[in-house]
Amino acid sequence: MDDMRPTFAPVEGDNARKDPVRLLVVQGEARPAVDATVEPMVMTVPHLLLREVIAFLALSLFLVVISLVFNAPLEELASAERTPNPSKAPWYFLGLQELLHYYPPVVAGVILPGAVIFSLIIVPYFNLNLKRAPLWSEPVGRRPLALVLAIAVVSTIFLLTGKHPVWPLAASTWLIGALALAGLLPRGIPFVGRWASGKSLSFWIFSWFLIAITVLTVIGTLFRGPGWGFTVPWRDGIY
């Protein structure tokens, strides 16, 4: 078979039209690298579906048992002559209601939630750390300085722009900033440098949002009493 392959010889000439030159590049056989590792695979039906049904039945049984053992924490019938103080929204809205203590209704109920939703809409259109590389991957450069400046700016906004200093959001910012900066510590330090050094920027942003909304909800649920003043649950009978 090798004898049947055509042979090519270089030809020199001054007239390209009379003596056209053809260039042929022959490469050896090359195949893309393929990971031949066999990974375990199960089908959605019935394996995943069966597990979801079992989890659903277990959760339903748990809720039924809880409802039989404990009474629902319902209050008395609503009356215009006897309104509760304070009048609280459902727990999943108490984070926004807590923001009303610091900002006007337009800011706390429209601008801030709208900004969060708008940010979630536009994020897919930007290349924001899609590879989930660690924040402190080499080289670090000026990222620590940029992070400190961002924390200072955000904290200043929360402490100076509202009717009252928004300590829950400022404290959440300081906590996430301290944990993120802990990634600069030597990675040999257990539970601190080693854990924080492998987290990406998207992880820290989402963690800040999760901690901030959790802190606002907990304060609004347990630590707000008559007149929306700060209290403790066991003193004013909140729960």
C-alpha cells in the first residue's frame, strides 16, 4: 500500500501561471485526547424518580406527625379594634419589612429588590468568573486592595444613607470580607486559609446575599417588638 502513494518533488519556476506550485502539508494521524474513564451512570427512571418519591413521602409523613403533635401558632381573629403591635408580615417578607426600618418604602420595597432582580437578569450576559477560579489564584495583583475598597464603599453606603445605620448589612459585609481575605493566609492553616483560598468571587457574593437576607429575617422575626423596637424574644413574648 505504501508504494501506491504519490510522490511530490519541489519545482522551481519564475512564472507562476506557467508552472503553478502546489503546497501540500501532510500530518501524521492525530486524535483528540479522550478520557476513557468509565463513570457510574443511572437512569432517571426509575432510579432518580424512585428516590424523589421516597423523599416526598418521608417529608409528608414528617409534616403530618408535626401537625398532630404541635398546634399551629395561630393568633386570634383579626379585629380592627385590637391590632397587634407590631403588625408583622409572614416570615419570608420580614427581611424586607426590616429594611423599612432603615430606608423609605420606595427604597426598601422597590429599588433594592428591583436592583437584586435586575442584577440576576443581566449576570448571564457578562463573563463574570464563569470558570469559578479561586479568588486568590496566582497572581493576586491588586485584588486585595480592590476588595478592601469595595468593602469600605459598601459599608459607608449602608451606614450613612439610611434613616438609621444598617448594621445587619454592614456586619454581613465585614464578615464576608474577613472570610474572603482569610484566603490570603497560608493554605496550610486548617479550616481558614485552606478553605477560603479555594473559593471563587461568585461564592463570596452569593454568601453575602444569603447571610444578609438571613440576618434581616431573623432580626425582623425574633428581635422586633412593640413599635418595631429592638427586643429579645423572651422579654416581650414574641414567641
